[in-house]
Amino acid sequence: MHNFTVSEYAGTYPDNGEYPTGVETEENTGLVIYPNPVEDVLYIRYENSAPETAEIFDAKGRLLLKLKITAKSEAVNVSSLPAGAYILRLTERNNIKNIKFIKP
């Protein structure tokens, strides 16, 4: 499991009650991200080939985490993130997927 801390966070995300819930799936790639919203651990699973890198950005576009993916399944500890909306960017060669997730 990957652990990281957020040392600076200047913004917050408004709670409008319109957050997606459940599992995010990209059918053509076999990508599964869960749970969403996430409390502590975000799971990333690829049924086809795994991405090379994963990055997490906050709502202001600041890079909070960058990690190398070494398996088709990863667990990322996001418990230190404050509540808000985030983007998980997965990169495989020239293919980039951006997936939104929520930390309540």
C-alpha cells in the first residue's frame, strides 16, 4: 500500500451533495477504481495492462502524489487527504485517463 501525507492544502471543495458513489469503471480498458467516495484506501485495478504511473491532483491542479504502478492492482492510502474533490491520472505510454474521486 502506498502512503503519503499532504503538507500544504490551501483550498476546500464545496459540499453540494452531488458526489458520485460506488465504483468507477472504464469498460474498454478494464480499469476499476473503488470506492468512490473514499475514506482511507483507494483501490486501482486493471484487468488488462496496468498503467505506468498514477498521480493525484487536488481541485486546484496541484500534484499531491506520483507513484509508479508495479502491479495490476494497487491500494493507495489517501487517509491524510482533507475532504475534497481529486483527480486520479493514470498514464500508460501515451494513453492518459483522468478519473474524479471524492474524499468526504
